[in-house]
Amino acid sequence: IQMRIGIDARTMFAPHPRGTGRNLFDAYRTLSALRPQWRFVLYHRRDRRAAELLRTAEGAGFLDAPNVQAVRIDCPGDRWDLWLHLRLPLRARRDGLDVLHTPANAAPANCATPVAATIHDLIPLRVAGEVDENERRRFRRRVERTVRVARRLITPTAATRDDLVQEFGVDPLRVSIVPWAGDSRVQSIAGDPAVRRRAIRRIREKYDLNRPWLLNFSGDSARKNAHRIVRALAAIPRSLRTNSMLVMVGCEPGSLRQELQCAAGEAGVAEHCRFLGFVPHADLPGMICGAAGVLLPSLCEGFGLPLVDAFACGTPALASRGGALQEVAGDAAEYCDP
């Protein structure tokens, strides 16, 4: 059976892709190799030369595959999200797709092509103060539209599926639970002892990590619990802190790094902390493999991809109790009250 599948690949073409973009890249790179008779059309709106994932050898090989086509759709500005609601569905119809996959909590308002939509989480509706009230209403309308338009809904966890059922009355039979896979680069490096040692050595030298480090993937959202992590470090006896450090990556914008640095200084643990912005994707395997532990005490997550990457490296993990994180990690992690 031949299939022609279109993907809203904007997250894959981002200059600094987060978990969604990296996972989408790995998923379709694998699927295109497993199904050479299918055709995959990657719709995007950025210059591919700016996409970190696609500048790698793996990225170039993916885009050069005979059954993969990257299609840039230009749309000046972003008023009314015309790229998603007008340009994308028109191009999907023109290209005669069998299905259009929208992987980021949204779908076109009207689409002649059957849509399969991924809903990662309902965090703006579940976590008080995550967004302002206007954005909260916009998010609800976006998910309502996606639920109405999509022929099939995909979630990474049963927790998100259950949230959809509770919040929007979705028939659970319309939902396929497809967990994320770990980062392919992390897995390949973790599985080769010599490569793993070189990767860890390079990370120690590049970031001057001269002590065992605990790794956290942060961000500007309060649900990531960055300030509480700093306070928790300060609560650890000094004798245990002396030979360790906390490394937080993804601390963007720069003002967040300044806030955390000030908080660490006030708590007396600044010398034990390293607050980094976005780090190159190529550095993540060495950071995770070399870490003494991965910390993910978030107030809420839709999946928790760092946990899966930590397990691939054999790195211990600490996560928040309950919800999607405990569903993903099972008995393989330690848990805390965030």
C-alpha cells in the first residue's frame, strides 16, 4: 500500500528544536526508512540552513531520501495564523495527501485532507498561572478546533488522553497513545563505550564541569520548578554539596539565567550552579551520559522525554510523583513532591 503523508514540520526546522522537534525528526526519519514505498512531505516556513537538526549528517541523509520532500511555504507575517489555517491545507490538497499530521496541539480550521493531530498536553488548562487568561482561552479554542477537525487524535500518554476526555468529552476510542521514543543520538552514543567516554570528556572540557553534576532541563515556565530546585540544593548538607554541582540547560531568556544566578547567590550555592541557555543538540548525549542524575521535578509535564534519555544512558532520574512522569518512568525513577 502506498501512502502520501504530509507533516507540519515547523518544529523540526526550528533553529533550536525542543523535544517535539527532535522527536518528530527521529520518528519520521525512522518511518521513512521502514516504509520506502510511502512518500513523506515536510511542510515548513524557515530556511533549512538555519535548522540545527537538519545540518547534521543524519538530517542531510533524511532530507536526501528519495521518498522525502521538504516543501517551504512562505507566508509573510503571522496574523491570524494564516500559514496553518490557509496555506497549509491548500498545499496539502494540491499535493493529494492521504493524511496530514499536525504534531503540535493544533490543526487547520478547515481541511479537505484527513488530519491526524497530536495533542501533547493540556498544561495551559491544568496549571494555574502557566499562561495569562487570554492565552488560556486561545489555547482552549485551539484544542477544541483540533478535536473537531481531526479524524484521529494522538497523545504521548494515557494521562493526556484522560485529560482530553475530561476537558473536551473526547471519545477515548478516537485517541491513539503513541509514547515518545528517546533521542536517537543519545541512544547511539550511550551504547558505544568508547564514543560515550569521548562525549563525556568533551562536555567536561567545553563547559568546565570539574565535579559530578546533576542535570535539569529548564525553561522560563514556572512549572519547570527552577527556583525550587535551587532552594532544594541549598537545603542539602554542605558536606554533600562540596563535590557536586547543578547544571540547568534551556534557561532562556537571558533574564532567567540572571534571576537564577541571583537566587543561587542568595541561597549561598552559586559556586555549585551552572545556568546555561540552549545548548547544541550534539552536546546533549554527553551531558546526560555524564550526569550523576537527571532532575525533572516539574509541576506538570505531557511526557518527560529527558527521563527516557536518562534511562538510555543508565543515568539515575528523579521526577515528580504522579501524572505523566510516573506513567512514563514506572519503577525506574525516584519520585518527589514538587
